[in-house]
Amino acid sequence: MGPDSAPGPAAPWRKVLWERQSFPDNYVDERFLGELRRNDGVRQYRYWAVVKEAGVVGQQLSCVAIFIALWLYMEQGLLSPEALLWTSLTVGLLGYALYAALRPRLGSNGEPRTPLADLQTAAIFLSFTFGFSPVLKTLTESVSTDTVYAMSALMLLAHLVSFPYAHPSPTGSLSLNAALFASVCLASRLPGALHTFAMLSCALLMFALWPCLLQSIRDNAPGPSAWLCAGVCLGGVGGLGSRWPGGAALLALALLSVTLLCPLLLVKLQRHKDNIQGPWDEAEIHEDLCHIPY
Amino acid sequence: MDGERYTDVNGKAIALDQRRHASFCTEFTVSSPKVSIGKVMVYTCSVWLLAYAVFFLTDNTAVLSSAIIITLIGMMLYIHLVKVDHESLLVIGSLGVQLSSSYASGRESTSFIEMSKIKDIVINEAVHMHQIIYYLCILLRDPADPSAVSSVVPLFQSSKPKLNCLVKVYKSCQEIISKC
Amino acid sequence: MDQLRKRAARKPAPEADTAASSGPNGRHSICMVSDFFYPNMGGVESHIYQLSQCLIEKGHKVVIATHAYGERKGVRYLTNGLKVYYLPLQVMYNQSTATTCFHSLPLLRCVFVREGITVVHAHSSFSAMAHDALFHAKTMGLNTVFTDHSLFGFADMSSVLTNKLLTVSLCDTNHIVCVSYTSKENTVLRATLNPEIVSVIPNAVDPTDFTPDPSQRQGDRITIVVISRLVYRKGIDLLGGIIPELCLKHPDLHFLIGGEGPKRIVLEEVREKYQLHDRVRLLGALEHRDVRGVLVQGHIFLNTSLTEAFCMAIVEGASCGLQVVSTRVGGIPEVLPEDLISLCEPNVRSLCAGLESVIAGLRSGAYPSPTAIHARVRHLYTWRNVAERTEKVYDRVAGEEVLPLDRRLLRLREHCGPVAGSIFAFLAVVNFLFLLLLQWLFPDQVMDMAVDASGPRGLWGPPKRDTMSAEEAAAPATKAE
């Protein structure tokens, strides 16, 4: 019974407590830890699948870069606000058409939104932005430019950190607000009220509407969406490179590490995963307990 | 006086003096050691050195004078309110118990507890600062319910003798109390 | 208090001289340390109390150290002179004290020195004070034993952290006691221990407290009793799924549920939704002495725990003569023989099937009588047996050496990894220096040795009280500051 008494094993050891066995209390059977399971139900990742998922992170990074590039063009007077507005309108309409074309296949439950309602929302947003753009233009006049830049950088970073990469469609409120705050800050440093308006509508297009379109493309056509992400990445690097080569190099480096190196690390480190399970684990309740038959 | 050496809970020597005035009347006096000159010197010197250092940095003579005043007032308050020279316990059978403590300045505080209020005298244990110590205490009878204890009066609070000393006092007290 | 006194009123050990032959030193001086003790109520608390009483009966000296509970602070005595130190340490969360590794050293050292402790026995891995006591005891060169009462997972962040702390705490502890084989496997893995120093000693129940009384059962119905805290870990959500399903099939089925907790709302919802107010009774929190009165009213005892190291409740249920149905989790399959318990998987369907078959068995009278079940269960787990086996652990530990500081530091570094090992090696050195400082400020020789009044021959025991000796005087302590 005690730890020191000599074992006289006539009967084999059993893993029961109710029987007084002729083994010492600290007896270790060869079946000790026999029910231990390792890495039960661990997902094995494939490299290219992870790269594809990481592409979403890369493209969002590039989106921010494209936005900054556009702002640089505007600020240096290389791009007129009219041109940007017309381009935004065209791209927006094309995107909307694509979104509308993809939507029926989603099998949406409930009342689908009519194009009229979409038009109404867009009109309200645009008119308010247009009406308030002179106010927004002068909003940060009393703040020093350095502060504005620092704030924008911080907010864009917050946007990137809090962006819901797994399901971009309802853009997280924190990430969307951070992005819009940053664009208001940046837009207010542009030369005129129309510039501000053009920049803000472009920001809405890029940070509010683009993730929705991306989500529906990803749901419907996973193959092309990967190429789309790659395209956005290239566009970001190219756009930034034309005004700020150093920034473009940094962006390219970041994109490479996020989309290629990090997945490689994840897949390589999977080998070291050592997850142990056994009878001591808390049981999980799998049933949906709300659906009890009456 | 007997040959046994007594100490308090911190290991400092104390003296227990027992006087039997009569078979029913005994007085115990626990005396702590006197304030040592060396200790006073050390404290005074350290305060003055500190004051001199501050004076050296600030060039303000008020620091020096205030240090002197603080030392003097501190010493006076210490011997008048804190430093207990000896505590005594006078047990008179059938009459009561008188507790008195006299401070180093000569001030004395005395209190008397009638025998009818006393339920018992016991030795108890308590957590005191970061120590667990034995102490002697008087249990006071609850006037409403004679079998209950209403409150506890600890004895020898400042000298805090160790158990062997407490046991000696306890035995004599029990002898007297059990007689009446 | 009444209940503790009543339980302890058992007869003293028949021969008092066994103490002399029980170990190499004859008699151990044990200090049980845990944050959890009376007036808190639970498995750990009653384990410490019952084990201490049985050890005192066997002639050992036992004191208990815990933290102050509200007004209950200082030194108290329980039955048979069991001395309890309620130390004024700050409680942080869930009755567990805050730990800084050092601040409890002066008081715990005082307890260990004045009581002449040879073995420090800490309980429960949730108790910070227990780990502190192990740490200090090792610094002071005392032998240490630790009892683990609970199971932990390995998956989430908090268990990773607590398991690391447990590794550090147990790496130089002399012996560990677990309450079931599953618990042993769990503890060995969590603390990366050598399984040879881990003993399995189950909990026990007092069979005299849990006797059957079939007359309390109502013949026209079948009653299922559930007694547990109403929390997620006890599977109350499963219970909420079982109740409507079985109540619809069996119109004579009643549920009697004792206990309180955040999941009570689930059961109330179910009761409301299916109009079962007269068939599902929620009794609320139960006093330990009322548990038997509830148990004997039932036919079936149901336990839906999701994790459990030992589960005393099912033994109590079986001891009252009930048919036990339980989930097959943790150490539960080890506790009762197969014919006394129906084990089910932890899901509603399996539990319902298990309960259905037991109900069918009850209707056809296939099960033995409650008295017969009680007679089988009453000898399975007794506190005397637990105390005997624990005593052997103490005997073994008393012969082992406590690692001196240099080897202890090496062991910490080797066993706990370079980072945590170094940090805790540093803490161990600081603790050692703190101990030296305390020994210089308040030397051991200056401290009064506590008067030992425990045990059957002690001053609190039933034997004759001769002349009022001086030592006795120290015993009738009633209240401490």
C-alpha cells in the first residue's frame, strides 16, 4: 500500500481506486500515460493555400500604399481632382456592376437591396461629403502639419492592425473609422475643397466598398481573387514607386515577408507543434442545446 | 528573585520581580532594560549628521536648529509616552487586580479591575506584527451573561515576556484566584 | 463548526503507543498549508480536516495554516486540539492569497519553527499560499509534500502559465499526492515530474454520514438527485438538455437539484419552458449536513461533470444506496466498480440512454437494495485508510534529504528551463537571504516553542484531566488578536 512496501504482484495492476491492490501507491505501470494523445485533430497547412490567404493581408497593405500614392500625386498637383473623380466614378460603377452580377449567386436570404436604395445611399454620402468638404478642408488648419502626418500614419496603422482579414465584408468599425480619420487628416492638407472631396470619395471607395467586392469575389471565384490580390500588390508597389522609390522598396519587402516568408515559417513550425490530450481534458459539449424536441 | 533568566519575545533580557505581600496578595514587576546611552547617541548622531548633510547642500541654518529641536522633543515624547520602564501586576485575592505601567520619564498609568468582573486569567497566542507570540490576559465577565467573556485585557503589553515568565506569573495568579 | 465537531467526535485510536512505531522518528510534526479551509466549504477543506483528525488519532502532531477569513484570524483550536493558524495575509481572488513569494515568510517561518514542524504538506494547486509555503519550507530545509486535487488542460494560455508555475513549485518537492490515477498522469505531465515520486491516495467519505434510508423515497415516482455547484464545468448545460427529454417520456420522473451557481438560470429556463415546476425542484445551496437528507429521497444519482479528478459526490450518492449515473470523464471511471455506476459519454443522448436503462432496471427491480449497496461502498474509501497511506508518504519523505541551496538552484535551472529556472533560482536566493535576515533579527532560539495540546493523550483529548498544569494553561485559548 505504502510507497515503500515491496510489490508482490500476483494479480495484474488495474487502474481502479476502489480495489485495494498489492502495489505501492507510487507504482508506475507500463500503461501509465497510455491514453495520452498527441496533436489530435491538428490541421495540416499546405504552403500555397496559406500564401493565398496571406494575399489578403498583402493587398490591404497595398491599398493603403495606393491611397498614399494618390495623395502624393494630388498634393504635388500632378493629378487634377476632376480626373480622380471621373476615374473613381468609373471604377465605382464597374465594381458595382461586378458586385451586382456576383450577388444573385450568393443566394442571399431576406430582402435583397434594390439598385435604387444603393443609389440613394451613395447620393446621400456624396452630397454630404461635398457639402462638408470646405469644412473638412479647414478642420485641421490650426494643427501643425507634422502632427497631422503622424496622426494619419498612426490611424492607417490602426486600420491595418484591426482590419478583419478573415471576413473583410462588413469592414470592422474600428478599422473603417481609423482609415476615414486618416483620409480626412490627409485630405485637409490638399490645396482646395474639390481636392478634399475627391480624396474622401476615393477613400470611401477604397476602404469601405472595395473590401465588400473583394469578399464576394473571394466567395465566388477563389482562383481569380488570388490574382486580383497579386495585381493590387503590384499596383501598390508601382504606384508608390513612381513618387517615392524608397517607400516602394520597403513595401515590396513587407509584402514579400507577409505573403511568402510568414506562411513558410508557419508551415515549417508546424512540425514542432506538440499538443497533448487525455482523459483529464474538460469534455466539450457539441450539441446545440437549444434544439430540444418538444 | 530567583536565578532564572527571563527575556522578552525579541530576546532582550528582562527582570521579573515577585513580591508576596501576603498569602492572598502578590505583586509582579517586569522591568525592561534602561535606555542605553549608546543607542541614544547613535540615533542623535544619525539625525544630526543627516541634518548637517542637508545644511551642507542647502545652506539653510534652520535645518540645524530644527534637527536639534526634533531630537529633543522626540526624546522627551519617547520617554514620556513610549518607553516603559516597568510594568507591574498586583493581584489581591477577593479584591481585584491592579495593573500599572511606569514610563521612563516617571509617569505612571494605573488601572484596577474588580475581582467580580474577572472571569479568568489565561495565556493566549496572537499574531503580533510578523511574529506569533504568547501573552497573558484577563478575561472579563460579561455582566449580562456570567458564563460569557465580554472582553480581554492583555497584560505586560510593552515588555512582552516569553512563555516561561508568563507561566510563572500565571501559576501564582491562578493560586490566588482559585482561593477566593 | 457544529458539523466539524460532530464528525471529529469519533473514538480515539485504541492503542496510543502505535505512534512510537509509525515512522523513523516515531512521530511526525506536520503543517498542512492551504488557502482553503473552514469556514470555506468544499472538497479540499474537508480533505484537510479529516486527514488531520485521522493523523492526530494516529499520534502525529498536526497544525493547519491558512489565511484569515474576515473576523476569523489568529489562532483557533478545533476538535482534538487541532490547531489552526489564520494568518493575516491579503486575499486576492477566489479566496486565494496574493503572492509575492516573500511576504508570507516571516509568519510561516514563525509557525514552522515554534511548532517544530518536520513535514510541510501543501494542498491544492489553486492555492498561492500552498506554493509559498512549499517555497519557504524548502528554503528552511524542511521536507515537503504536495497534494493536487484538480485536473488542468494544456490547451489555453492560462494553463500554460499555471503549469509552468507548478513545474517550478514541484520540481524540488519531495513527494506529491494525487487523488486518482488520471490526476497523477495529469500532474506528472503538467509539472514534468518523475512518476515515482507521485503517489495516488484517493479521497474518502465518512460512511456514517451517508447511510441509506429507503423510507424517505416516494414509491409512486422515480427521483433523480443532482448535487453539485451549478457551473459550466459541472455540465449543467447537459442537465438542461436531459431534463425535458426524460420528463416527456416518463411522467413519474422527478428531479431534485441541490446547489447554487451561475448556471441556475439554465435550469430555471428549462423548467419554465416545459412547465416542469412540480417535477424539477431546485433546492439552492445546501449545507453539508443537509446533503444526506436530500440524497436518501432519490433513486438515481446523476453527475454530469465535464471534468473531475476524483468526484466524492458519486461515492456519497452510492453510499446512500442510490444508482449512480455519471459522465466518463477524468478520474470518475476509477472510483466505483462497474456494477455500481453507469458511465455515459458527456452528451445528452448518451446520458439519456444511460438513465433510461437504469430507470428500466429500477422498474423491473434488477438492482440490489440500498442497504446492500451501502454495505459494499462503506469500506471502499475511509479516512483511516487515507491517513495510513499518507503516513507512509511522510515516513518515506522524512528519510529523504532536502536539497541544499546550491543543488536546489542547479535543479531549478535544469528542470524549469533557462529563463523560468533562472528567475526562480534568483528568487530562491533572495528568499534565502531574507531568511538569514529574519534569523538574525529574531533568532530561532528566542522563539517560544508552542505547547502541543493535540492528540488523544493531549490536553484536549477525552482522557483524565489531572491537576491544572502550566502547559494546560496555554491551551484554553479562545480568541487571538
